[in-house]
Amino acid sequence: MQDGTDWEVWILRFASLGITGIITLDLLLNLISWEGSLTGNLIQCGANIVLCALGIFLFFNTRPSNYRIMLFILIIGFHLLTNLSRFGSEYD
């Protein structure tokens, strides 16, 4: 397997940082307008917190040698946690 180029690593780092920023804003808006059931809100906020932690982890740990694994983690983690967050918002 080839290592990722510097350009690919740079894009992945800042994509994860951008995702973290957007999810942080979503988390703050959820905390400001706390509506619905407690369980649904906890699922939604928990998924957003884990997604923020994933984005920060990827930003600091992505290197050319582990680029492919980190890209896989970003894709799978983003889809699973985004769907879990939306499930929490629809839970009632």
C-alpha cells in the first residue's frame, strides 16, 4: 500500500477540522434549544461529542504512513455518527 501524499494528508486534516467545527456549532445549537425527550437529546449530543473527538483525533494523528486507515476511519465514523445524531433528533 502506498503512503498518502502531503497534499492528501493536509486535505484530510483540515476536512476533519472543518467537520469538527460544524458539529461543534450543531452541538451548541442543540444545547441552546433543548427540545424533545431526554433520551433523544442524549443520543444526539453524545454522537456529536464523539464525532468532535474523532475529528480532533484525526487532525493530530494523520500522517502519510497511516493516511489510508485514517481516511477509512473518517468515512465510516462520520457516516455512523451522523446517522446516530439524526436518529437522536428524530427519537420520540
